[in-house]
Amino acid sequence: LYRMSAQDLEALDAREGHFPDRPDESRYLRASVRVARLDAGVVEAVTYVANPSPDPGLPSEDYVKHLIDGAIHHGFPEAYVAMLRSVKTMVGA
């Protein structure tokens, strides 16, 4: 969990494709969730939920590389890493 200012949240909205004034154009919608913390009880937090799209497009190469690197770092099964490596991505992105 991170404590964020309103400006931080606006920057993250822009990065995630969340447009509060145009939800139909948003790739992600912001949602409030309750998170249990071991050291502080339950806290309110914000998360992003994918906005269903009939044609979501392909992920960028950088994004898939990030997933692969994380899966390897955390010792995910090789079959899962292989599946990630097979994901088609946007060319040059």
C-alpha cells in the first residue's frame, strides 16, 4: 500500500487510462476496497479494475517483459513463464 497525494493519484489515473469525467473511454475504473493490514487493521484503499472492452488490443512488449521478470523472480512454475513468453504483443511497443 502507498499513501498518495491527489496529484499522485491524477498521474496514476493518466498512466492507467482512467478518465473520471469519461468512464466509457477509460481502460480502467477506479474502485475503493478494504484491505486488511497485519499492523493496522482494515484500511480503505484504491485499486484499478479493467473496464471490459470488445477489443482490448495487445499488451506492450515492456508490459509482458515486466510480467515475465516478476514471475521468474518469484519462482512461478516454468509452464506459467512459458505461457507468458507466448503472449503476442504490440510490435515496437
